[in-house]
Amino acid sequence: MKISALAKQYLTWFGARGSSPKTREGYDLTYRQYVTFLEAHGRTDDLRHFTPETIDAFATACAMTGLKAGTVNNSLSRLHSLGEFGKKTKCPMGDYYLVENPLDRVVRVKRQRPVRKYLYASELKQLLAFEGTAAERLALAVLVDSVLRVSEVCNANAEDLTFDGGRALLAVVVKGGRSRTITLDAGLAQRSTRALAIREARPASPLIVSEQGHRYPRTALSEM
């Protein structure tokens, strides 16, 4: 039995169960890439070569081309689905195409955590010495003091800045949709309050604005 023939059967079955054409196209591409890999390394398009060893070699080759771990693991997941189909599908002779799924013995590629970016003390001092406009310096001060993401600062509104006794509180929506309240420096809170009063900001007005009085787009504040 050819791997490509089993893949064709699986994709037909997969389509009958509501998968999108785009999804099946991605699966088909992976199966064709795997068969091409086998043939390029002296194997054939045969289920006898659908083994943990050839699949592991295929994954390694994909990773060495520069593909990210997530992309390689997606390909392995597609091959795993093919293996499961082969375990549960009988051939004309009455036996199942596969006794076991070879992917059960293949270790997924480990994802690498991205390098966290941060500023050295000297770089932070240089940043704080930035001679911009009053609006730009206020935006920068909020970013540095709050240690929030750029998008969280850009999306903050005037009503999100409140006072509880002697504390200045800023409520924001963080990554994942959760709400978070942080304490701002008292001096910075006063600067922010004065700026809001000068431009007669409404509750839904942005907490910080550009020199033109508009809400900062994320990209503009990131490049400051």
C-alpha cells in the first residue's frame, strides 16, 4: 500500500467530515513532502517505510531548513492523523493498514522560547533623556513607569486613571483580555491629570495622545 494512496483515502474521509479545502490542502502538502523526502533518501512511497525512524529524520530535515518548531510540529500532527486513520481502516484483505501509529514513538520538536528584550541601565538613561515634545515625554514616562506593553498604554483611557487615597491607580486590559490595575508614580499621575485637564479629556478619551491630540497607534509609540 502506498503512503500517498492512504493519504488520498484519508483526505477524502476528512473532507466528508467537514474539514475545509484549505485545511486539506495543508495536510496534502505535508504528505507529499514526506513522500518526496523518502524517495530522495532511497526509500519508496510504501507504508513499510512509514516508520518512526523516517518520520524523525523528516522532522529533523525540516528543522534544519530553518522552519520553526511550531511549523515542524504541525507537520508531525498531520502525519499523526494519517497514522491514526491507518490504524482504524481495513484494507481489502481484512487487516488494518497499520498495526500501530509510528508517530506515537516520535518526539515532537521542542519550542524555543524567544529571547526576552530589555534595556540596559545606560540605554534606559539615554531613553529618559529623550528631548521630545511634552506629549511624547509624557507617553514615554507612562511606558517606563508602568512597564506595560505598548498596546496596553495606547488603549488606556482617561477614566482608567483613578485615585485611592494617596495612590494613583491605572486600570488596563492586558494580554489575554484580563484586567489589571497598577500603581503609578504620584508625580507622573499629577502630570497626566494636568494634561487631561488642559485638553478637557472626556472619560473615553485616550490617556496619552500625540502632539496632534490623537490616540497613539501601537506602531508609532513602539518606534519612539
